[in-house]
Amino acid sequence: MIKINRLAYLLLFFVIVSSASAQTMMMSKVVTPRMRVIIDNDFSGDPDGLFALTHLLLSPSVEIRGIIGSHLKVGDGFDHSTTQADNAVKKATELLKVMKMDGKIPVIAGSNTGMPNDTTVVKSPAVDLIIKEASRTDINLPLYVICGAGLTEIASAALTDPKIASKLTLVWIGGPEYNDLALPPPNYSSPEYNLNIDINAARAVFNHTQLKLWQIPRNGYRQALLPYSELLTRIKPHGEIGKYLSNTLENLMGRLQQYHLNIGETYILGDSPLVLLTALQSSFEADPSSSEYTLKPCPAINTQGGYDYNANGRNIRVYGRLDINLMFNDFFAKLELMDK
């Protein structure tokens, strides 16, 4: 009987939902933060950023130190306005309210414009946040800046204070395929979408900083395929956030049909690998051990947004095969646990 009670007590930890916590998740005494994260994304654009943000907020192993709303390319179809970063903040704040977490994590707008060239910074409170967090000496948790769009803020931060390059890891969704690793998809865009948001910022990060970089180029993030069937069965039934995410994506699918764009029955949640490579690292010898990467000399990025070989470039990780099953199954399970 004592053994049964102990087992029941242990299992209870795995289903407790703490609304007072910034992560609102279970296992507060079993899983505690082992890394700090700043997430930077164009939340007024492709809704994949909202899925990644939700997943991150449900992950107790990360301490989210800030959410940055960033801009898109001028005239982007998702948001034609000149206040894209401000609109991204509104969307992130809206999501936090749905999750009853508003006011618990700073949500800050980056610049509404890109860098004018690859050496001139664009100042914003978001840049100050990155520098301040990277410069802390009162905490030992490693810092990850995870970007699912352009690189304006992290580029500006690293150019403003080059010392932070050794104090954080940048995880970036973006960039085209490397010729020796993968082929581009049919009818591919050039420059690649996220790189094209701010080519000058990408050039600054690759060409002029020593930032530790983990890159998930297009052939990597295109693996994150969510079937519409799982949107309906594994996400939509789970609380207000499940409805919110599903409705956001279904509304987009409806708008695309008006433009005679048939995207089939899957959607690329291309920003979700940001969570896979941080929150879901291995238990011992922490690393994204179930995904595969190649170490490459960091290329120079040219003015057209392509790679130029740089034999003297610092080593960067370029991720290829990603553990999509781990990533999505963890997300589905965390949504389900919210209902317990």
C-alpha cells in the first residue's frame, strides 16, 4: 500500500499544472530550468512562430527571459504595414492572454525596419534586452537567442557589444541549402525567405561577428510538416490555446484558397525546431542528440543573399535531419497535460 501511495504521489507531479508559473506546466520540482532563452520572431507573419512560442511556454526546462516581436520584409503578404514589429508584439501578447500568462514575460518590439547596411546597427529596446541578458554575471544558466525570422536585433546587439558573442548561442531558422548537403525544393525562392527579411543583418552575423551559431536552413525546417489531421485531433481539442492555434492556421488556409493556392494537407511549422534544439536536449551531456548536424566553416553571405566560401570562417553547426517525431509528440503531450 505504501508503494502504491508513493507511486501515485510521483505520478501526481507529472500532471500538476501551475498557473502561477511563467511556464504554466507540471513537474515544477522534477523539471527545472537549465537554460535561458530569448525568442525573436515575426509573430504578425507566418503563424508557425505562434506554435513555437506556445511550445516553448509549455517547456519547464527553459527560463524565457524575453519575447521579441520582429519585422518582416517590406510589403510582406502576411503584414503589409510599416509597424510589423509592433504588430508582432500584439500577436505574442494576445497569445499570452489566451494562455493566461499575460504580464509574466517581457514582450518587446524590435525595429520595424532592417539594417541599412551590414555594419550599421538599428537600435531598439530589444537590442538592449539581448545585451543586458548576455552580460549577466549572476547566473550560470546558458543563454540561447532563438530566431525564427530575420536577424536584425541579434546582429545589432553583437555589433554594439562584440563581447556577447562568447556568452550566448544563436539558433536561427533561415538560409538556403548548402550545395554539398542538400538540393533546394522545386520553384524555390532566392534569397531564402528568412534571410531575405534583412540580408544586411544576416551578412552582419555571418561576416562580421563571432557569434556561436546553430543554423537550420531551408532543407531542415521544411521537415517540420504538421498534417491537417493532427491539427484537428492533437491540437484543436486541447483548451483555448488549441482552438486559438487551430483557428489561426485554418483561417490562413482559407485565405490562401482565395488566391487559388492549394497547399495540400500539411503545413510547415518551420519555427518549431527552435524548441527541439533547446528545450528538448538530451538529459545527460546536454545537446540536441537526436538531430544531426554538420560542422562547416561559416560562409560569407554576399549582397544577393547567397553563400561565399570562407576558409577562415568560424565553425558553425548546420542542422540537417531533425527529430520531428520527438518535437511534435512532446508538443501534443504538453497540450494534453493542460487538460488534466
